[in-house]
Amino acid sequence: MKSDKTSTGLSEQQTALYFFQFKRNKFWAFKQMQLAFKPLMEVEGLQFFKLLGCGGGNGFSVFPDFGRYALLTVWKSEEERQVFESNSPIFKNYRERCSTCTRYRLHPVGGRGTWNGIAPFEYGAVLSEPLPYSILTRASIRRLKLFDFWTKVPGVSKRAEKFPGANFSIGIGEWPLVEQATFSVWKDLEAVKNFAYRDKIHKRVVELTRKRNWYSEELFVRFQLIEERVM
């Protein structure tokens, strides 16, 4: 695990996380978890992406929500992200079939770890304007640790969504139960720190993570939220 780091310069790299809600076309959306991979691989300027399912119920159930999916994208430049949204056939297909699409534009300011062996984000300087913060955590859970993990973590996720300063929180992932991530939006950095360091149950789970060696790989990223937009 790499140590936490924050760079001093702004990056041209752009990060956008999309959530697509489907009232109809749910089977089409489910199939895109495989079928959309090749078209996305061919998109110019897209340096890193992940097609992700979402948890059911309050967003953290072990059962997936077949009506909601996420797409995490990291772009070489802002221009290429805009071209994707304007001209890409695969993005057009998602937009035409979904009932709503919410986009989060994110500026990574610090983090540690990797995703499938890749460190996808270039960390930039903290922007001076007051902005909400977002947190992305992702982990590959060791198969022999699955039961132990899932008896502890959902309770912490539910606490996060009700914690003062938490605006939004959801479980996302590539594979149910095994490849898991969370995305959360917070009023400010102080709210993030209060949950991380003052919530006793959260602190206990962090301690258990290290003690019981739940993860084979993990990633933690702190963003400033540039824009949240329903498209």
C-alpha cells in the first residue's frame, strides 16, 4: 500500500462519475456491464473506466439494484470528456434508455492505493473555493474473508448516510460481494474528518480491516466535487 499523497499542481486530467437510473430497459442495462466494455475501450482520451453495479435497498444491500448502474471515467482532458457526452454512440444509448442520468465532476486531491494494479488518478492542489467533498473507497475482498467482512461493513455504510454533513452515499462495485466500492458526498472536509475520526464504529471497522486482512487490494480517494448535475 502506498502512503497517502497530495500533489501541488492542478492536472488536466478530468474525472466524471455517472449514475444511470432505469425504470425500463433494465435487461439492456444489465447486458451493458459486458457489452459496453469494448466500445468504451475505443473512446479517445478515456484513460481509465469502470462499469459498476449499485447496491439495492439503501444502496448497500448485498443484493444489486437492477435499475441503477454507474460509470466511472478518467479523461485525458476536459475537451475529450465533453466530446464523449456529445458524440459517443454508447453514451447516447445510455441517455436514450435511462430515465435519469446524474453526473458528478470530481477533482482528486489525495489518496492511496490501486484499482486492478493501476493508480488511475492524478492528484491536484486543493481548490480555494468552498466545495463539497466526495470520497471513493474500493476494495477486493479475499474470498475466505467474505462472511466476516459482510457481517461488519453494512452497518458502517448505513451510519455514513445518516451522519451529519453526509449528502449522499451508495455502494457500487464490479462484482457482487467481492469487488466492492463506496461513493459518498459530504458538505465539506470537516464533515469527512468527523466521520473518519470520531465515529467509534467506523474507527473499529478500520482497525478490523488491518487486523483481519480483509482486502487483497484497496483504494481510497478524496475529491472536491466540482459539479453535480442531473442531465
